[in-house]
Amino acid sequence: MEPEENITHMDSWLYKAAAEGNIEVFDNNQRLQLESLKTPNHNNVLHVTLATKENPVWLFNRVHSIFIFSPALYLLFYRQLNFFITIIKREKKSNFIKQILSKCPSLLLQTNAKGQTPLHVAASYGHSAIVKLLIKSCAKARAENGSSKCSEGDAEDYGSGIQHGLT
């Protein structure tokens, strides 16, 4: 874990942006030091994103006016709408993670107060596609840097466990 002086506490608006996968906030604030940005529990931007459950309410609120006038339409399309919203949220989360990692690959290796890397958090929340993405990102970082910080054992242990348990 980083020494206390290297930590910038994450403001609530940054926390919200990370939880929602809103990359624009981070793109518009180029001076942010992503590697030092932490919650009080030492979660980084990736930890926050991965620990946030997908919530379809945001899209429902946008189309709510249609359903007010036709409740039968809501009942007819609820299951399909819920599935569609879940797919959109997963894609948004994956894209956010890819873009954040392109800005600051070192976030992948940071641990929170519980000693969990973003890979641990993704696995514990059952995000199998994101676990695969993080493993690939870790392997890519090792290949580019020749670094052994992102251990093959971690990637293999979590990768095989998650592939057998969640797919």
C-alpha cells in the first residue's frame, strides 16, 4: 500500500463518475493523478467501478414518461428492457476500464485496504468478462514492461477459477 502522503482523497463527484463509468469526467480533468486518487478505504477508480452493481434505473428514468401513459407497454417490454439495459451497462463498464487502464495501467496492480487488486474485486462480484479483460491487460503490461509485478500466478489462479466458476 502507498504511503499516506501519496494519496489524494477522491471527491464525491469523482467517486460518482467512477461508479457510473463516466469517462468524460476523467478526460476533462487531465491534471488528476489517477494512481494516487483513493477513497478512505484506499479503493482506486477501478475498485469503485467494479464494486458498483449495475443499476438499470438510469435508463428507466429516461423512458418513464412513456410507461406512465401505457402501463401495459411497460409490462410487455420489462424483461427485454431489463436485459438490454444490463448489456449496455456491461459494455459501458468495460469501455471505462479499458480507457482508464490506457491512462494509468498501474491502477491494475494497486491494492485497497483489504489487500484486493481490481482483479480480486472483479472476481468477487462475478464480472467474468471483466476478469478476462484485466488478465489480458496484466499480461500486456508484463510483456511491455518486462515487469513481474503482475504475477502470472495471480492471472492464472484467478483466470482459471473464474472461467470454471462463472462461465
